[in-house]
Amino acid sequence: MKTITYFLLFTLAFSLLGCSGTKISKNTSSLKNSKYFRILADADDDPIFVRLQDDLGIEPKMERYTVVIDIRDANDQMKYVLFGDEYNPARFGWLQLSEQVRTGLINWTGSNKERLD
């Protein structure tokens, strides 16, 4: 009986550790090389997510939001940023963002960045 109890406790503890919400990407170069990605942005994570809203003229500022970046096209005019709800996002040109914000988004390697390409 004790063996079964210990086994169940061990299994429960292992599953709780394995199911934590934090995912750490071991392949950060893959994230940096992505040309099509989504970030679940949180203004508390980095000032870049506040500056992005400044560049796009978003008022009032949002604490959390989704941003999708597609910079796969060679033509700069075709590169874009989708800001907000995935069902009805606002679309902006990639070049509307400052160089600092563009670089910060491309180089972001947090667990909240997801490759879409």
C-alpha cells in the first residue's frame, strides 16, 4: 500500500513539474531566424512592447496583446505587423516600427514567441 502511495505522489509531482506554463526554448537561434512569428506580448516583460504601441499610435496602452510579424517577403512594402485579437487584428506596415523595435522583435527569444513558418 505504501509503495502505491509513493508511486502516486511521485507521478503527481512529476506531472506538475512537466506541465508548468513556462516553456524555455533551447533553440534560440531558430527563434531569431524566424521571419514569420507570433508574440504574446506583455508590457511587463520588456519596454519594447510599450515602444511598439508608441510606434503604432495605440492608445490607451495595452498591458497584454498578441502581435504577429510577417517579414518573409523581399519587398518591404509587403512586410506587416498584425496587432491585437487574432480574429480581427489591426494591420500595420513593418516599416512603421522604429528600427529599435524591429530589431528587438526579431531578436526576442522569450517563451512567448512562436514560429509560424
